[in-house]
Amino acid sequence: MFVLPALAGADLPGTHLRVLDPETGHALPETGAEVPATPYWLRRVADGDVTFPPTPDQAPARPRKAAQE
């Protein structure tokens, strides 16, 4: 599963949480990474420490140009 570190919050705008990968000991990159669906990562998702990237249907819709009559 591909996950991204969650945003740190209002105190540190534009920064992400530092979430360590238990297998490598390194921080998850801000651009995200493919990780196994282990209890560790599922807990991180449940706790809100990491998120799934938005799917195309969740992306903000572009305003359509008005049809010319």
C-alpha cells in the first residue's frame, strides 16, 4: 500500500510528520512510499500519522466553462 506522512498541523504549516519505517529505521519520505500492510502501518493509518494519496475522484473538480448559447 502507498502512504504519505500526514501534515503536522496548524503549528507547523506545510510540514509533515516524521514517521519511521520499522524495517529500515529511516523516515518515510514526504513524497510517500510503498509499504507492506503490516499491523504497524495499519496502526499509523488508524492513528492519522500517515494517509493514502487522494484518488482522481477525490481531487477537486476543475470548474467547467459555461456553455455558449
